[in-house]
Amino acid sequence: MNLLTRLRIEGFRSIKSAEISLRPLNVLIGVNGAGKSNLIDFFRMLNYALSRGFQDPYLRERGPASAILHFGPKTTGVIRAELEFQTDLGKNFYRFTLADSQGDRLTFTKEEVQFHRNGLPKPPPPVPLIQVPSDNSGLTELWAENDPTARFTKQFLRRCRVYQFHDTSITSHFRDYAREEATAYLYADGGNLASLLLFLLQNHTGTYADIRRTLNLLLPWFDDFVLEPEGRKGILLRWRSSAKGRQEFGPSQLSDGSLRIMALVTLLMLPESLLPSAIILDEPELGLHPAAETVIAGLIKDASQRCQILISTQSATFLDQFSPTDVLVVENEEGESRFISQSDESLGPWLERYTLGQIWCKNLMGGRP
């Protein structure tokens, strides 16, 4: 499994300067405002940059530059980042610099990739992706496909997806029709959940059966989905009750928590061919019963054997399901985020007396008010 093993960021939102080592499974904990969401937004920014959506909609919706640069352009003029990936053949590096530019915008002023093959004493020179400042990432250019390191970086980052299933309102995409052919991956807003489930039913029957059994466990009133395309309208997330009569219902008759459970279970149980290269989940426990948190945490651990996962959480119950080595404590000191790895050794005798969640609640590992 290819992994993003190290991340160095300077000047991005609350992250003045941080070097973060990443594992297959990474659990962020910390108080509100510590910087967890800013790290997640860094990956969201990369998603937009690789789809030529960096200036619009990313900067338009989540910017402008003065809101993204650490303490604004008078303090921080550039954002720098380096990502290190580990593969079977060696290490890939992706580096870029974003500079404050006219109109409260950010411009790529430097962007490069580099590959260090296993067994070689030093890597060849980096490959530049842009020659002059650019509004868009050089990875979006067709020629980038010709360089194997650029191609790997582009493919990994394009499949590094941020999920936040928080919008389950009556007007959310969850509750609307989805295009039947939208089956390449699960959308960030869950809007194609019905289409993807139908694809699994038709092409991955074992996976679909496992998803259904898991949902039967978490939602005892649920029997099965009723996945029937309706022509040009698409397909709706209809379902059948397990109660006598097996009555059928639509997505408007699902609670917010039930929708989130359906999306999370489907995402985490996808076959490897449909999984992202990395899953970033923001507070997946939101609105879930503690018993459901335990099951979802188990699915996250299982999925981390097939793809890299980074999650943030505010739940001690959820945290109890993970190991100290999975945890990154996020602290904020005078507006600067720090990311602190944990281990069995660092927590010492506390682990003999308390669960990981209890240790966190007692503020014995940081990440608390």
C-alpha cells in the first residue's frame, strides 16, 4: 500500500510550521480551534488544486488569501509544503510554494516532484512542474502524465478524499436523486450513495451483503435498500423496513444519524478498487450512538489495512477503540498549531489504569481545555 508518510507545512492558516509523520491510521484529537480542521482543509485545498478549482471555488469560498496565510500577508507571505510518499520502489516527494498575489489571491510560484529510488545514495534533481508563477497546479497539465513521479503524485492526491457527512438536511444531496452512472467513487457529500450501492449490488454482491448485514446490526428497523432507477430522474435512496409488512420508504424518512451511518458503512466497506488512496474524515462520530461509534471505529481500523485514513474526533468513546500510536494530539499555543505523536511509552503507567479516552478526558496527554 502506498502511503503519505511525512507532511511538512508552513504558513497555512494556524499551522505556522509543522512536520507531521503519518501512519496508515491517524486519529486527530484536540480542543475546538486547535487546528484539526485546518489540517483537513489542507487536503481539501489539494483536491481543488488538482481539479483546476483552486482559485474558484476554493479561494472564493474558503479564502481569500489573507484568511489562509498564517496571521495574514503582513506576517506570512508564502505557504510552503512538502509531501513524502513511500512506495515499494522508493520515496516520492511533492513540493510547492503559494505566494500572496494581487487581488488577495494565492499563486503557485514553485512546484516540483522528485523520486528517490531504494538503494541509491541520492535522488536525481527535482522535476519542475511550472516555469513561471501560475494560478493552477502544474499537476493539472496534460504533460504531467509523461513524468512517472508527477503521474503518481497526481493520481494519489486526486484519490485522497475529504469526507464530512454533516449536511443531512432535507435539501441535502443525500435525499435527492443521483445519476445512475455516478459510481466511480463515493462523493464527498454522499450525494451518489444510492447509485454506488446499486453498482455494488450488481457487481460486488459479497460487499453489498456485508454492508447490508452491518446496517442490520446498527439499524435494527432496516431490512434492505430498494434500488430502482427511475429513468432520467436517476435513483433515490429508498429502503425497506424490517417490521411486519416490509413497508418501503424514501430518504426523507431517514434520521440524520441513520444517513450518516449508511454513508460511513458504505465508504469504509468499499472494495479496494473503489477505495480512495486516503480517506480524511472530519468527526465521523457526529450524531452516532456510542454502540455505533464502536462499530464504525472497527470499520475504520479494518479499512486502514487497505487505504490510508486520517480522522478527527471529539469523542472519548470513539478514541477508546484506537491505539496510542494512532493518535496525534493537536495543541494550539498563541495561535500556532502543533501536532504531537503518542505512544505506549509516552503514556506509560496511565495505560495500566485508564482507557485512552479516559486518559484524554483527564488531560494526561494534552488536547483538552
